[in-house]
Amino acid sequence: MKNKEFEPEKATGWLIATYIFAALGGYLGIFLGFFVYFAKVHVYDEDLDDYVKEYRFVDTHRMWGLIGGILAIISVVYWKYLYSQ
């Protein structure tokens, strides 16, 4: 039972940064991608008369954050392999 006043945010800026850092092979892309996927906020629920945790971002952006984090991991491994040769 969600609070009707709470609207999940859009994470477009975070996702752009995630994919830029993922392409460059940065660890920051991993962090940003998983931040978008796992971030939660405390929201007051009037039905329960208590605070509950809700995801901070929209579900589609959360999915793209997870994909970006996984691509960043693959990119880090690729760049480490490329520079070790």
C-alpha cells in the first residue's frame, strides 16, 4: 500500500553517467548502475501508520541501471585484460 503522494523519480542523468563510465571501463559505472537499481527511500504510509521503504526510481530506469552496472563490470574486465597484454 503505497503512499499516494510519493512518485518515483526519473534517473536519466544517473543512467547517462552510468553508461559513459561503463564504456570507459570505470568502477564508477558499476557503482552508479547498482545505485540506481538498489536505491530506496523511506515513505510514510498512512494505512500502516509507519514508514516503509520504496524504490527511489521508476522500474524501467532501475532495469537500465542494472544492465548498465553489469556492462560496466564486463567493461572493467575487458579493459584490465586489454592492458595486461
